[in-house]
Amino acid sequence: MTPAAYVLEYHLVNYRRTWRSSALSTMVLPLLTMLGFGLGVGGYVTTGVDGTAYLDWIVPGLIASTALQTAFGEATWPVLSGFEWVRSYFGQAAAPLRVADVLGGHLAFMMFRVLVSVSAFVLVAAAFGTLRSPWALAVLPLSVLIGFASAAPAMAYTASIPSDSYLAILFRFAVLPMSLFSGVFFPIDSLPDPLLWVAWALPLWHAVDLTRAATLGLNPGLAGLGHLLYLILWCVAGWFLAHWRFQRRLVV
């Protein structure tokens, strides 16, 4: 096993002891979201969106949003705990592990958590009959991509703050706007021009567009390649930023 794999194993062993606390919410939240937004709000959108029933249209956005929110959740308080409260990162750094091993192992665990959450959502969506294409299975690797593109920059931010009071800023000014203005609940074409540019810059919109193409069986064309490259850019930039901030805190 590689050093990063041992770090991943550490997080998996911890999760084996605590998974029951999140198992119910992992299955219930997608169900409540489908009922509330898809059927509740969707009941008022009788014409659908672009010729697609609102429930079918909103599900891929909710899947991508779930990946992003799970990634942010795992990349904030647990990361700060590793620096400030449990201080497990310092113990790992004192072992024969590089910063890249500590960071990579924890990121791998976060992608595991994203994959579990999205898989549960996909199962619920399939039960509602909202997945129109076999390409819907592509949302699983896509969720890992958006998860990495979200978690890596969030880890860099978390490694730069002294207390958890700063995490509220991240959720208020990053996660919430992304969830609202990235085409999850309505087409971004209805946004005013300044906000439209903001939506194009957000990684979640690119993930939503790719996920929607997969679940509806649409051909994303060259735009799909552009979405993938943009998300990969976020992943690479996020990795280097997180590595830099971890290096500053762990290496004296």
C-alpha cells in the first residue's frame, strides 16, 4: 500500500465506527428533497422545463448539489479538527508521511463519502423513475470530479483559518450562492446578465450541466468537454492551494 492509502485506511476505520450516525440522513434527505422540490414545487410547474417534467429536470441538479455539499461538509469541520482539536494531522506529519500523503489520503476518503451520498440519491431517483438513460451511471464519476473540485479549495481555505467561526462565511458566501445560481432549481438563462457570468464561473453549474445531460440522455457535445476541462482546472488549482496551506501549517 502507498502512504496515502494508509491515511485513507485511518479515515475508513474511523468511519466504520460512526457510519450509523449518517446512514439515515444519507437515504432520507434525498427522499425528502425529491418529495419537497420535485413533487411539491414541481406540481406548480405544470409545463416542465424545456419540454422535460420538472422532477426529471431538477434531479440531476440535486445530485450535483449533493456531491458539492457533501464535499464541503467533509472539507471543513473535519479538516479543522485535524489541525485544531484532534490534531491528527500533526501526528500523521510526525510519521514518515509527506504532506501530499496526508492530504491525498483524506481527499480520497472525502471522495468515498461523496460517492456514497450520490449513490444513495441515484437509487432514490431511480425509484422515482427520473433517470431516462443508461448514461445516468456516469453521474457517479462526475460526482467524484465535482467533489474533488469543491473539497480541495475548501481544504485550502480551512487550513488557512484559526477557528470554525470562519466556516460560516464559506457556506454563506460560497455554498449557498452556488446552490441557488448554478441551474439546480431553474435555468440560468433567466438570470440577469451579471449573475449569468457568475453562474458560468461557478464549478457547480458545469457539473449540473454534465449531470443533466447524463440523466436525460442528451449529447453535451463540445460544451461537455469544456465543462470537464473547467472542473479539472478547479481540481488541479485546489490541490496545489491545499498542499501549500497544509505545508505551511504542518512543516515547521
